[in-house]
Amino acid sequence: MGFGTNLRKLREAKNVSLRRFAMNMDISSTYLSKIEREAFPAPSAKTIQKIAEQLGIDGDLMAVEAGKIPEWM
């Protein structure tokens, strides 16, 4: 499972719409949709940290799973 697919499952598990999640992240819903559909690669480690905060999960782990190295490493 890729980053986008995993992100979608996590977001849906929190019962948050794509539009609401994107708005909370201050990104476009189109961009988020393309990430979730694997049409775009995983975003930067910094954006992944923000996503993880919204989902209430470990951002460093999420970044590593996406193939991104957290800034502190």
C-alpha cells in the first residue's frame, strides 16, 4: 500500500471528508485527492508532519513510511 492509499484510509477512519481535511491543511482538495489516488508522490516531510498532526499519529513514522527523511534525522 502506498502513502496516498494509506493516507486515505487513515483520513476516512477519522470520518473527515477530503475537502474538510484539505481545508484544515491549507492545501487544495484537488492536490490532496491526487496524493490519495497515487497520481502525485508523497508530499514533503514537513507537509507529512502536518498531515500526521491532523490525524493524531506519529509524523516521523509516517514520513519514513513515505520514503521521506524527517528534518531532525
